[in-house]
Amino acid sequence: MKDEMTEEVTRTLSTFASNLVYEDIPKDVREKAKVYILDSLGCCIGGYLTEPGRIVVDLFTSMGGVSESRVLATEQRVPCLHAVYVNAYLSNALDFDDTFGPWSHPGGMIVSPGLSVAEKVGGISGKDYLAAVVAAYEVTLRVGLAIAPSPERYRQAWGISTHQIFGSAAVTGKLLSLSPDEMTIAYGFAGNSAPVTHCRKSGVEIDERPFTWLKNNFGWAAMGGVLAAFLTQKGFLGPRKVLDGERGFWTMCGSDQCDFEAMVQELGERYLIGETSFKPYASCRWTHSTLDAIRDILNTELIEPNMVDKIIVRSFLELSHHMVVKHPTNIIDAQFSLPYLIAVTLVGHSPHKGLFEEDLQDPIISSLSEKVSVEADEEADRLFLNEKLMPSTVRIRMKNGREFKSRVEIPRGSPQKLQPLNEQLEKYKFLVSQVLGEEKAIQSMERIMEIEKLHDAASVF
């Protein structure tokens, strides 16, 4: 590792984000970015269907204030920072939003916050908005890759929104036309405002369930990143090298290592946004290989729920230690409960359509959940930690002695197993129609998929 590289990464990422323009982005990347925008906005609006989503919306809309930016799920206008909080929170409420690797959700802290800022600023073209989104994805994904802790440290402390705050700062700084020098300060403020690495205290531990409704704290982090850029625009003085050196953000956020080269290698040539995964199920990404395996079995076999004797899952440690709650108490808790998700899938209520309150009390689902056991598998754990795979082997034993087996290492929606565009369009239409109606869903979908033609990006809704 070159010493000079450790002292220049903040400046390099700032210059890239500040200078990137629509025309510099490869056409295939621009087309992919539109689908990521579509997916994130669909999840944002659909998040209003959850109880905590409605609580957050009601809380912030009741505060009143300057009418600047929309709460996308209700179209009410509130102060920009309030809209940023609400929309970012809603984007992750269903746990249906995009992921990068095993532990990152980039879109929720970039796409809707950027749209809220664009609405406040006014006159932001679709091309400029799309370029800002792409730039922000590159910044947040590269920072996240570089500061990822060792497996040992990861299992002690880690947080998603902690490093993703740079995405909100970058998309806002880009939309405000901050210079490279100013962008370094915005990153500095963002790093100083990042939430602590709270994921190990989010309710994931079995003795701390149910899972927190705060989720990944996206609302607070997104608001902090946006505020960082606005303060910079107003002339606030701040640190310029937050990512640099042996006392940089990597150690501030609790990591025990940093690959500075990973932050800048092939910057502007290899776009990581295209390596981000979509979610076909409204549940924690860690559960998806198991759900794929269940669906693979169902595609070839007729499984009568009352004839199931036992379901055995062998997978990585996170599933066997944290996802084994059999009877979740609410939808958020259900997103992290593998036995429940398996049971819901077996009765034909696959979470590819979301999760529903009425299923929580279904006696058939409850009975099936009791038949699920989740075991740790050493090889699966090695592949999860070192290869970023999510291996899961599922065996379904029937009362008549028959057994069905399936193994999945890479879940659907990953870059290696991308969903067809029509599935993404249907997902968006389904989520948005339930909140804003089918006509609004179709109109907004068409505008997002041609966002580069819009003179005002905020007019997608």
C-alpha cells in the first residue's frame, strides 16, 4: 500500500463525484441506474404499508414547517430534511431494497434523499439527477468495500448506515454543484455525523428480539449526509481528509482494517452500481438463498403443508444464531425470522409480494414454523465471510418418508442471477399501486425509465 494513497482518497473521491457528468457515464451504466432508481423509489412508497412507516410519516407531517419536498408515499410537502428522513426510512422499511454484498443497502440513502434535495433546489434535470445518483453509489460502495472489517471484528460491531452516510452527502453535494474542495468538507461533516455501528444492538440477537423498528437508522444517517452538504454550501469550515490515513473514518466507525486502494481503483472505469443486487423477497438478504432453495423444490414437487415432518436448513452462522425466531410479533420482526419465512413460502404466500400482518396469526404457518431447524455449517460460514456468498442447503422431510433437497449459494437478484426487467417493473407497479393507485404507478414508472428526458427530475411524481 502506497503511503501517498492513504492521504489522498478523500480528495480523489470528491473530485470524481464533483466532476462526473451524465455524458461520461457509459450507456449501460446509465440504463442500469434507472432501474436502481425505480426499485428504490418503489420500496420507499411501499414502505408506507408498514406500521412503523405510517408512524414515521404521521410524526413528521404533523410537525408542519416550510413546504419544500414531498413525502413520496403521501405527496404531502414538508421541510426538505424532514422529507429526507421519512423517505430514506421508508425505503428500507419493507427490507425489499437493493443490496451490495452481504451487508449494504445503498439505494435507500441516495435515491430518495437526492430527489428530495432536487425538489427543494428546483430545476435539476433528469440527466443531472441520474449522474448524481451514480456518483453517490460509487462513493458509498467504495468506502464500504474499503473499510469492511475482518470477520472477527464484523461479528463484534458493524453498521450499514455508518458508511452509507457518504452516499447522501455525495448525491446532495453533486446536486448543489459543490466543487471538489467543498465536497471534501461535506464528506468530513458526514463522517463526523455518522451513526455508531449499532447493528449488533438492533435486536438481531435472539434474547433481544423483536427486531428494532429503527431498522438500519437510514433516516437519521440520510438527513446527516444531506445536512453536511448544505452546511458546506453555506461556507461552514470542516475537515477535508476524513477518509485518509491511519486515523481515518475506517477506525472511527469501528473497523480494524482499511484497503485504501479499493476506494479509488478503476474509479470511473468500473462502476460498482452495476454490481448491486435487487431483492426478489421482502426480507433480510441473508434469508434469500434459503427461500430460493424452497422455491426450487416447489417448482418440481407438490408439497402439502400438513404432510411436512421436518425442514432442516444448514447455512452460515448469522442464520443459525440470529434468524431462528419461529413466531415473529410484527412484520419487521418477520423480515428476520427464517422459520416463519419458510412457512409463509410453503403455504403459497411467498414474500416476493411482501409480508402481511394477517399471516402472523395463521395456525398453519405457525405449525410449519415449529418444524424448521436451522443449523450452522462451517463451510457455508467460510464462503459467507471470505467469498461473500450466502450458501444454504434445505432438506424437506415428509411424513411418508420422502425427502427433497436443494442448495443455493448465490440468491436471485444478484449480478450473477439478475432478474428480468419486467420483474422489476412489476415489483414497482405492485408496491406503488397499493399506496398511490395503479394510474400513478404506471405514469411514474414510465417517467423514471426515461428520466434523462425530464427537465425537472422531481416531476417523476
